[in-house]
Amino acid sequence: MAALLSCHYSTSGRTIPTISTKPVHFFNHHPHINRSKRIHQFSPQCSLRSSTSRSSFPLKECAISIALAIGLVTAVPDWTANATPIGPAIPNLSVLISGPPIKDPEALLRYALPIDNKAIREVQKPLEDITESLKVSGTKALDSAERNLKQASRALKQGKSLILAGVAESKKDHGKEMLDKLEAGMDEFEQIILDKSRDKIAPKQKELLSYVGGVEEDMVDGFPYKVPEEYRSMPLLKGRAAVDMKVKVKDNANLEECVFRIVLDGYNAPVTAGNFVDLVERHFYDGMEIQRADGFVVQTGDPEGPAEGFIDPSTEKPRTIPLEIMVDGEKTPVYGETLEELGQYKAQTKLPFNAFGTMAMAREEFEDNSGSSQVFWLLKESELTPSNANILDGRYSVFGYVVKNEDLLADLKVGDVIESIQVVSGLDNLVNPTYKIAG
């Protein structure tokens, strides 16, 4: 039986699609629609219509259908956390607006580093573009990859002195070592192309970009800004850290156990990432089940009992953190308000929801500063969610990306168990840790 699904808010003659678990609001992106918190006063209507009947239809299912139909949203986590939308954004950096959206998590992390060195970016971009070259069939892929490589090699030769000048003084030796390896690797890459060894291109590209990333990280000299005073006593990640999340998978003979490597970005989300690392060191997530896995997001972090977040044993009160979003082109994050609430409809977030496995903090629907321990991973890429053209960018604090085994996130189910999360690097970047109190 054919059925038409409709779900909307009615207000002033406009029909506004809505997504809900605890209702999150989703708009057609029209610059003249008032997107203030007043929209929460609208009354939801959702129904399933057929040729023979009309019956009530749950808002959650309604939301999913609309999201798929419109193609702008990939997920609304079933958290105590939702917010309002934002219009499409225009990225500030020219390296980010040419070509298709960047979906690779490691590329996003490279571009998110707080550096301003055009010379290294001109080496990086053609190497990143080899990914698109490999999508072409036949010899055209090799020809395109060769052009990219020559462009990157030329940029390196012309800009090497400027690149080295941008490396922090205390890291000069390591930066020079990375550049030497990059140059040698480019020569090896050229031979791979001459040999028409297409299967070796992607691994070599990844290797070269790791050297580029190493040089770029060496350009960061300390933490680049002061966190607002009201948040300075919180656990802060002043830099980056990597964690391994080991998950025990039930009822899947082909995947009993998997380990996800996650890079946490404290440069762009020091409070959010610091809060998470502090909880990891408390073993807060160890033994916790996956609590949502619906094809859109994977979510966990809701502890047993009435509390919906972490209760600090030193205060016996919930620990909450502010909404924290770094806008591209700004030197410090904005706190406590969505970009929509700030009127920054064209702002590009430094850590966008572009990659499969984007990690963010959940929060309560109407309270921006209510994040605590519930986190989620996005299971869609930017073909369906172009940066800042979805209901997530600018509304939730992104603080990392899964960079290893991210595809296996889609195989997780409710009830699968997080055996452990361990910090494997960057713990020395955590300041004001509180986990020692519980030790």
C-alpha cells in the first residue's frame, strides 16, 4: 500500500520539517526564516497518510524519512541533546573550496591545525587530490596522479625554505627530517607511477601525507590561545591525543572484536576533548554498552541510573561542559551558543561533520552548555551532508575523528560492549586532570 509520510511544524503559513527523538528542529535553509530559540514553541505534527487511512506516526521515524528524502541530514543522535539549524556555509580557505568536500578524517585533521603557512599547504593539496585521481579508470588515473605529484614536488622545491622557516625552533631537526623523507618519498612515488603500479599509489600517498602532517604539527609552537577564564580550571586538552577504543562485538562471527583509533583535537576543542580524555583516564567508558546504533550514528556515554551524564565524585554533582565550536578564520572557539544563535550562518566550522566517524558531544535539546559524557560518531559522509549544510555543523561540539577502522563503526549494535578506551599518545597535553581524585 502506497503511503505518504509527512512531518512538519506549522507556523505563519510555513511548513518546516522537523526531526525528533527529543525534538530537534530541522529547517529548509532559507535566509529569512527566523531561526531563534523561539521555534521551540511550535507544535509538532506528524502523520502517516495512505489512500485508505491516516494514523499517528512516531516523530523519530518521520525524521529519518524526511532526512533521507531531502538529503541534507544524516543523523540526529538519540541523545539528551539537540539543537537548531544553520544555513549553508562558504569556506574561507581556497584550498578547501576547490574540488569535492574533504571526507578523509586525517586530511581534515591536517587542515585543522592552527598554522598559517601557504607553502606547506601548496604541497599538501595536490597530494590530497591524488585520492580523486584514483577514482578515474585506466591509465588516466596514473596520468592524473603524476600531475598531482609533479605539482607537489615543484611546490616543495620552491617553498622549502619558507616551510622550514615556519617550523617551531624547538622542532627544527624533526621538521627537516620529515621534509627529507618527503622528498625521498616523492622520488619513490615517481617510480611507482612509471612502473604503472597502481595498487602501490594509495599507500605511498598516505606515507607522504604523514610526512606533510608531521611537518605541519612541528609548526605549532605551544598552545595558540587562552581558554576563557571560566573554563580554565576544567580538564583541557592543549594539543592532540590519540585513543584506542576496543569494542567487543556480539552476535557477529566475522567481527568479534575491533579497535578504533581516534584522534582528539584539543587545538579546536580543548574543553570538550579534555573532558573526554579525563573520563577515559577514569575508565568511565570501560564496560559500557553501545546505546544507539541505527545506521546514522553510534552513541554511548549514558551511565546507569537516573543521571544522564558524569557525576563527579568530588562534588557529587553532574559535570557539564559548554558548547564549543571553532570557526574557520577565528583564533579561539566560541562558547555557549550555536553558530545560528550567533547569526553566523555562513561560518565554516574548523572541524566539520564531513567524515565517516566524526566524533562529537551530545547535549540536552534546549541547553547549549549541557554536554557531559554522552558522545556519538556520525555514520555518513559529506555527499549527503555537505559541510555546514546540515543540522549538525555549528550545533554540536566536534572534537575528533576515527582514523582507523572507522568503517567498522557501521557494524556495531546496541549492546556491544566497550571493553576499554586507552590514551595511546598525547596524555601529556591534558591539563587540570581530575581523574587522580578517584584514584
